[in-house]
Amino acid sequence: MKKLSLTLLCFTALNLFAQVPNRPVIAHEPPTSVVAGQPLRIVARVSSEDTIKEVNLYLAQSGGAAPAKLRLQSAGAGVYSAQIPAAQFAGVSKFRYYLDARTVPGAVTETNWMTVQVIGKTPATGSSKESSWKRPVLIGAGAVVAVGAGIAIAGSGGGGDGDGGGNSGSSDPADNILVRTSSDQANDNSVLLPRAQIVDIAGDLAGRSISRVRIQLEFNGIDGGAEEYEVKYNGATVISGRTGGSITEQVDVVGTSDTQVVISVTDSEAVDGTQSFSWNATVTYFVE
């Protein structure tokens, strides 16, 4: 009888252990700064074997403050986003936030706290004095914008008269996003170069227009041999480099409507007769 009870107890314990829900995985690159008076768009990718119940952001203006909760909305394909109103970080030089994701079975994953610097801080009472920081402006048929480590000029590819472009207003970014990912890897002795992948959302715009494109590239040389990579958008090279290790580069481009981003490996140094590399790219289209 005791042996039977022990067997049933072990079976029950193993069954309960097997039913522990899998925790979701949150992929998120935090912004390093935000302009005072401008809202901040937060984007995260959440993956889980179980259905996601909710994804939340918790923001605190100081270390001892109780965080305010903001729900992220699904944009499809596991992408979630939310816009933090400028009032949430008015009058401070920096703020902190973290994310959590919850599944229907009850599993929870939390990120670490992340700190964002507020550029051109204005008093909480609302001074009308203009900050010395200036927003990017249209240049000819393109624009220049600096975000994180990247600066991109979205050129027209031709001379033109330079009419100064249209007045697109100061709202940034658009409320809707389309996120696409692409990747490639090689471990071969006869890789045909250049080797390219194309990201394209032409069939997904549904009458909307592109206001900004964010491109993030993670490249790994794997074997230590020098590899050359290149990202082209709107006919211009916006990311390029040469590495024998691992890099992450990000650039934002505004002022164009091109739906295609081309990611290429243009050269690969063989090590012991083999060319080895891998990369992952995330392209975020802000549409309106």
C-alpha cells in the first residue's frame, strides 16, 4: 500500500512539473534618449508557445517612485508597441522602465530596468523657451535623422532642383508599424557573393504611406575571418562595414517611400577553406 501511494505521489509530482507553463521571451532594444515634449514609441517582439495574454510597460520617473503601467498593443507577428505620452517624463532628465509579458496559462517574464535620457529637458510647469536641440528637417528630396548609432540620408538618387520637400509636420512617429525580419547564415567552402536578402512590404501597406524606416542589423563573423556587409535602402547604402567578430548597427531613415530594404554580404574571408557568417535584421516601417 505504501509503495502504491509513493508511486502515485511521484506520478502526481511529475505531472505537475510537466504542466508548468513556458515563460514567454521578450526581445527589445531600449532607446537611449527621447526629446522633451515628444512622445516615445516602444516596440518589443514577444514569442511564446502559449497564447500571450498581455504585454505591459512600467515607467518610473525616479528610483523610489511607484511605476505607472501602460499596456502594449499587438501589431501582429508577435510585435507589440505603445506610445509613452510626453507628460509621463515631463520635467525630468531621465526615467526608467521595464516590460513584462504574460501568457494565458499564467507564465510571466520581466525585463531588467532600462534608463532613457531626456534631451532638452523643459520645466514641468511648461516653459515656452525653445530647446537648443533641433529636430531633423527635410533636405532636398530626402532627410537626415540620427537615432542611436546610425545616421542616414535618404537621397533621391538624382540631381533635381532641390525644392526643399514638403512640410510633413512634427509628429513622430506614426501610430502604426509594420515589422519584418530577415536572416541568413553560411558555413560553406563556395559561397556565391554578393549574397543578398530582400525585405519588402509593398503588398502590406493597404493605402498607407511610409513615414520612417528603422533598420537594425546583427552580424556575426563566426570564424574570425573578415566579412563585409551592406544594407541598401532607397538606392543608397545606409549601413556597411567589415568585421571578423560580432556587431550590431541601427539606423533610422525618413523622407522616403521605398518599400524594399536589401541586406547583403559582399565579401567573406575563408578560414580553413570555409566561409562562415550569420546575420539577423529587423526592419520597422512606421506608416500612416
